[in-house]
Amino acid sequence: MLGMKYEDMGDDKRAVQAYTKSIRAWQPETPSPIALFWRGQIHYRNRRLSRARSDLESALKNGLTSPEREQAERYLEEIGKRGVQ
């Protein structure tokens, strides 16, 4: 995915934009769980915890598989400890 390339280059802003395009293009009624996870991971890393929580919860709801599933659950646990809604 293009988002991964931007992420590798350290360009989180463009990575988020690329993941957002991928999520929208996947299927409007069922967004890509892996793209949601990757975007949520960037939000988590950049301390945008409400956005991270939303993406990670959506990724889990839409069938995210291992090993990303376990990582998403860990991120959500950490976000919960910080009291982010």
C-alpha cells in the first residue's frame, strides 16, 4: 500500500491520507480492516488517541486478523488506561 511507503519515509501526514483513500475505496459499507489498523497505529503514535481508538475499534469490528488484531487490542487497552473516550 502507498500508505506504507509514506510511513517508511516518515511522512505520517501523507500516510494517513493514503490509508484514508484506501479505506474509502475498499467498500463503503465494510472498510478495509488492515488500512483502518495502520491508520489507527499512526494516530496512536502521534498521540491522536480519540482518532486511534475509533480506527482500531472499527478495524476489530470489520474482521481484523492476527497478528494485527492483538496489537490493536493492546493499543486500545493503553488508550483506555489514559481515559480517552
